[in-house]
Amino acid sequence: MAMRVGFLGAGNMASALSQGFVKAGLAKGEDTHFYDILPEKSRELADKVGGHVAKSIRPLMQSCDVIVLAVKPQNARELMPEVAPWAGPKHLFISILAGVPTTQLESQIGGEPRVVRVMPNTPSLVGLGASGVAKGTYASDADLETVLAFFRSVGVAEAVLENLIDAVTAISGSGPAYFMYLIEALIDAGVEMGLSPDAAKTLVLQTAAGASRLAMDSTEPPASLRAKVMSKGGTTEAGMNVLINGGFAQLVKQCAKAAAARGAELAKLA
């Protein structure tokens, strides 16, 4: 059944999610509401889904059952005191506030609010997101399933314990940046070897998309698929030896662990 959804914040992620929710039939355009301190941003999203612009937080809270907290994390402390007076048992809060634990939101809202925390990522903008979903103290299993359905409308979503959200942040939340960096490096390498920038970009992007699709569609582990590209004494082996001898795998693990550690630090500062 479609639900009445309100977005507090009207940035890129709110845009991706609202359109995904409506397209999947989880929400109706006319039952989707937006509030942002910049009214023009709310209007832009409302026009995309046939929704409504709320003039303040109060009418949005009164009109909606599901409230998506999609502001910048640093603005959460200012936002929640405005949300709290209008919060009630009917509300299911979905937080995509990076580094803000559910316990903090529960305390700021007061009572026993149903809060589910989500770490989405930017490929949600193209329907290929990967999200980790964790329920708070008062959210039910049914609430968790509802949120999983919402985020599966823009990609894949996995239920995790909240103490693993930092790991999700490190792997999928920050992960797109790691892949973009590898893409950048391969494009630069192609250009340095004589390819035009456009040709290098086309070849690298298609290779990235193809490798990802191959890994997703195959029942074989990535290590086996990698081995199939490498012939003894061949070109791929020569390139891979540079990555292996340079400690590439260890660097990737250190990268992910650093991101997770920073997530834990931000949670303490929230």
C-alpha cells in the first residue's frame, strides 16, 4: 500500500529517493511532501513527482506517515527540536543522516519514536544504489521491512545491525569514490599512452560497467573471474604484478578501515 511520505531536505538524495519511491508505487506523487529552507528546491522536487511543497515542518508532519530526514548531518541538531512537537506514534522516521546514531534522534524527538537509519550511496541517483539499513530501539521488524522495500526501489538494500553501519559507510557509502578514482587513473593512463581523452574515457567506463555486470551475473567469485583474464606471462599478469607487489589490496583495506574509523568519530561528535 502506498504511504504518505515527507522529505525534510530536498537535495540530490531526496530527489533520487522520492522519484524511486513513486515509480515503485510505494508512494503516490500527490501524497509526497517536501520541506527545505530553500523553497525553490522543494518546488523542483515536488514538480518532478507531482507532490506538494510544505511551508513549514508542521503541515508536513501532519500530512505524512513516513518522514525522511535528508538534511545535512550538521543541521540535525537544529532540525529535531522543530520536528519533536509534531512527532507521534504514526510516524516512521527514516534517517539518512551520516554519522548520526538512532539513539541521538530518539532522544531529540522524545517518547518512543520509530527510527530506522540508512546509509545509502550516490548510485541511488541512477537506480543502482547500495544501502545498509538498521532499525533503532523502537522500530519494529515491520518498519525495517518497509524501509528495505523503499530503498530496494533505488537499488539493493541489506539489513544490518547499527554497529555495522560504519562498515557499510566504508564499503558502499564511500565506495563510489574509490571506483571513480580507479576510473580516473585508468583514463589518465590511456591518455599518457596516446589515446584521446574521449576514447580512453569510453573504453574505461565500458570496461568498468562490463566487469561489474560480469561479476554480478556470474556464480563464480571475483578471484576466479580475474584469473580467467590472466594468462601465464601475459599482459594482464604483468599489470597485476605491479598492483600486487605495490600492496594494492592492503591499501584498499586500509582505505576502507580509515573511512569506517572516521564514521565512528563523527558519530561521537554528532
